[in-house]
Amino acid sequence: MNAFSETASAEAGSDQREIEFSRFVSQSRQLVDERLGSLLPAESLPPTNVHAAIRWSVFAGGKRFRPLLLLAVGETFGATSDQLVDTACALEMIHTYSLIHDDLPSMDNDDLRRGRATCHIRFGEATAILAGDALQTLAFKTVAETESLDGNKRAELIREIASASGTPFGMVAGQAHDLDAESRDVSPGELEQIHRLKTGALIIAAAKCGAIIANASAAEMSAVTDYAAQLGLLFQITDDLLDVTATAEALGKTPGKDLRSQKATYPAQYGIDATKKHLVDVHEGACAALKRLDRSTSLLQAIADFILKRQT
């Protein structure tokens, strides 16, 4: 999967870069989906309802953004796909488990995800909870059993993913703060913190895991972390905007949920025009972090551009 970095040089036209980036996205998704297919329990294996729910949720579509980012960072620093793919799959399992649980009636209470029924609508609440639980544990099992990495590196990756997934500085903490902020005013700092934890923490983990596997230096890790922090904020602010501007068909989930739930979002806080301007500023921050790397960063730049321009 080195086609992008080899062909999309600084001199290449923007059209060519977009073609090569699309190719990298397609290749990454195929790699991750094939590996997920072998890692996840078969539907025929008891408990069949839980395993069917897992596969329904994991293979419902989605951008595979976190695995893509991990693969891109790892490739940038010279790691191979064989070294990277299992951890990329583990991050997708964590992400999917979080979506299953977020959609539950006790949380965000949504009945549409990635263009079809959410897990609890299709399989019932109890099975959905168990499917999420199973995906979380399988993610750590997958990293722990990655034969292409030594034991110390596996332990470091598990620690990074666990920290980013939980509390007090991870995804679970972000979801708790998000729920607590419903129907009340929040400060700009609190709003950003919610976004950085709920969405950004796992995105930062994806980038850092790619760098860890590739043996990036301390200075490189610092630049990648700063880049990913801006990327995570960029991703969630874009989500906030799409919830206001996109249709259910384009979005793949119920639009307008944030407004109806009185969620703390950037459009609610600042309005659509100011939010769009802030997106540009955050994108520039991500690009600035990349300039600190003495490597080809065309692929990582393309990811930031993709998020800024995405419509779904």
C-alpha cells in the first residue's frame, strides 16, 4: 500500500493526488475488512445472536477512518501492513462498540446508523449491549495476540488504546461529559474538551499506535499527536455541521438529533458560518503540525483535506 507516497509527489496535480488517495482508502478498507472477517466470530458460532449483531454492526459500512489513519501514519514512518493491520482492526472494534452503545435508548436513542437499523433496533437492547461488550474485549485480545509485534510493543499499544477508550481522559469520559452537557449552556472550553475526549481521543490513539508500531522518534510522536488532536477536532466539528445540514440518506443516520437532544455542538454555540470558519482554522493547525516532520506527509495531508471537505 505504498502507491500514494510513491506517486503523489509535491509536483503531482491535485486530481492525481485525489485519485491516489482514493486508491489508498479503497486498499486500506479492503485490507481491514478482510482481516476483520477472519478475526470476528462466525455468525454460526454460539451465541449466534450476539455474533450476528457484531457482524451486522461492524460490516454496516462506515469510513474505517481510525484504521485508515493508523495505516497512513504507520506507512509514513515505514511500518508494514502486516505489522499494522491487527491494531487497525482493534480500533475499528472499539469504535463500533462505542457506536452500538451510544445508539442505545439510555444514551443517544437512535434507530438509524450507517444507513440501516441500529444494533438494538435489529437485535434488541440486551444483545446490543453484549455485542458491544464482546467487541471491546476482542479488540484487546487482537492486539495481545499480534504475532508480528513483540510483547513490549503490544503492551504499549494496549495501554494507549485503553487510555483513549476509557476515563478520565478518553472516549467514555467524553460521552459522559456530552450527556451531562445536554440542555444546558457550556463554555467554549468545555465544548472543545467534550469533542477532544468523545471523538478526538481515539483518533489520537490511532495515529499514535501507527507511530508506535513504526518506531517513530519522540519528536515525530509529538508532531503526530498534535496533528491527530487537530484532526479529531476537525472530524467532530464536521459531524456537528453535517447533523444540521445533511439529509438522512447522505448522512446514514438520523439528522437533527443534536438539536433535538440539545447537545453541546459548535453550530449551536457559534452558528453555521462561524463554525465553518473555525473548521478552516483547525485544518490549518493540523497541517502546521505536519510541517514539523522531516518525511513525506502527502498522505497525512490528504486525510486532513478529506475531512475538511467531506459531505457524509
